Amino acid sequence: MKRWHTVRICPIDSVLFRDGRPFGVELGAQAAFSLPIPTPGTLAGFLRTLVGNLKGTDWEAVRNGYSEERVKGPLMQLDEAFVLPAPADAVVFKDGKVCLLRPYDLPQGHGCNLPYYDCQLKPLMLTCDDERAKPEGGYDFWDWHTLQRWLLDEPVEQVRKISAPPVERRMHVGINDVTLTSEESLLYTVEYRSYEQWDKEHRASGNPPQQWRIVAQVETDLQSVEGIGGLGGERRLAYVEPYSQWLECPDTLKSAFEQAHYVRMYLATPAIFTNGWLPGWLQKQPHDGAHALLGTPPCLSDGTLQLKLVAAAVPRRQVISGWSLKKEGPKPVRWCVPAGAVYFFEVVEGDPTLLAECCWLETVSDGAERNGNPLNGNRNREAGYGLALWGVWKPNVGGAS
């Protein structure tokens, strides 16, 4: 019988998670760039391969018919503490000062060219006095304690600076397969991510380096998931160990949902939607004498909760591709909504406490009924694309009515 296993992945060496940019011998493409953390598809492939190896799977025999396990992740850890991508509805300035982005009612007679503006969507406004200041870089992740307060819409005056795993660049030379010597003028660069991070304070104090780890869940009938496998590009070695911690919905958030009329959806992992930035489960429908984008998250397919989209804070799209062993060729490029994106909703009908009970860290990506390609089915969901955390927000902050 299958059950969910929580595991922690510990890279042994620097890792490579290629982004979607071309990499080859062509001019301008002679550098491989790495994402800071693996995509859900990369992580799912790694864990499914490990599970298959533990079962003694004959990969050649099942190449076109392997039953793939469901995977949730990645969730990142830094020094044993969970950290998550910075929420897109926050702007961090000097010394970690945080300002909100909140839906804003434009004055009478004003308008904008936002997509679906005729569906009562609102622009976002910065709700502090630092509108002319330049945002600070390097606040790529937030610790779990701070993000909990953010999801509760409690004041967060300052955040800790947590940058992405540091970059480690290495220069390589092409090798001639016949002479086994270097190819003339064929130099290329590969960018890795170091999951052991030394800084001046650690070196001066003699403390061990900061450690980045990946936490995930995999559904399998094995008694335990543990071992060593090849992770990401160049199959860099990583150790997988059983783990006991997972991000459960805090009781404070469960209580906040009981009286909530406005909720937020925060993407902990990149999501894939049929309509680009817009989830396919939101449809344009008549509402209160106008049109609105209404729908129910996939985790509540019975329609017991109906949400209306009010606004969205979505960073620049993320490119995801890969290599298909079935077709022996590159996978088609897919555009993802990056982790950290935030969607603002109004509860139109139903009990929002269901978001904590049924939708916490469940996927909100479009599946077989929305992706327009029956061959893909629910593969994006089963790989962990679009894992969502839920929070609340106050519409009177930032000028929203």
C-alpha cells in the first residue's frame, strides 16, 4: 500500500540545475547557468529514479510504461530551518525594511490596461513611504517563522537577509573524441550552486559552513526511501535520508480562516497554468452586475468553496525544459509562474477553513481537464508543480474597498 514518505536530500557536491537558456557550441551559448534550487520536475525525476532503483526496476523494460510516484517539493532548508521563496507581494528596502503590495482602487475616472481589467481586477500599490527608494537585492528567501506572520497579514517590520545558494563557476575545455586532446578554441563555462556556504563570520568563528538541504515527499509502497543518486545536471551525487519534519498549517492560520473573507494563495513551488499567469480553474463569469474571475482550487473539486480573483503579484515567468528519455530528445519549453507569486482572492461562497484542511501544500496547477493536452494528464500536479500555501489579507490596507 502506498503512503507518503518525507525525505531530506543532501547534495554531496556542488549541483547544477540548468535554466532554459540554450547551451551548445554556438556563439553566445557557451555557458550553462544554474537555477538556485531544482524545479519540481527535476526533483520528481531524481526521487522516482531512486525509488525505481530501490525496487530493482529494469528501466529498459519499462521505459514506456513506468508507473510514476507522486512527489511534493522542493522545500528548502538552511541550517535545519525551513526557508521559502520571498513573497512577491512584499518589497524589501535597506536594512530589511518591508513594505506591502496590496490591491488598490483607482480614483473615479481612472483606468489601466491590466489583462482582465473588465473582471474587477485591481492594480497593486506600495503601502509605505519609500516609493522613491530602490529595493534591496539578496532577500531571495524568507524564514518560515517570518512567512507565517506574513500569511497572517501581521506586521513584519524587518526580514533576515537570506540569499540564494552561492554561485560556483568553472571553466571547461572541449575534448576531441578521437585524439582525446582539447579542442582548439572550445572553452565553455558551467555555473554550479554550492550548498555548503562559507562566509567571513563562519570562517572567523571556526563554525561549520551553512548547509542547504532539500525536503520533499514521495508516495510509494516502499518501507523506507534512502540512498544515493544523481541529482540535476551532470548527475551530481546527493544523499537521501528519511526525515520527520514537514510544513504543516499553523493553528493560528487555521483560526484566521474561520472568519476570513479575503484569502491569499502563495506559490511555494513554480506552477504551470493553461492561461500563462492565470489559473485555468478561474473562469470569467457574471458577478454582481459585472464580470469576475471565479473558480474553485483543484484540491476542492466539488466546488464547495468559490473564490473571486482580486489581484495578483506575479514575477517574470520562469522557463522550464528538459530531456525526454522516452522520445530521446528535448522536452518542449514550458512557461511557469515562479515560486513566490501571490494571488489575492475574495471568498464568494463556502468555508475558507477548507483551504487549511484540504489545500495546504497541495498543487493548484492545471491538470487533465485544463491543460488542453490529454497526453500530459496530471503529470504537472503529480510532479509537485504549484504547491500552495494559503493566508489572509485585509482589503482596507492600500486603498482597496
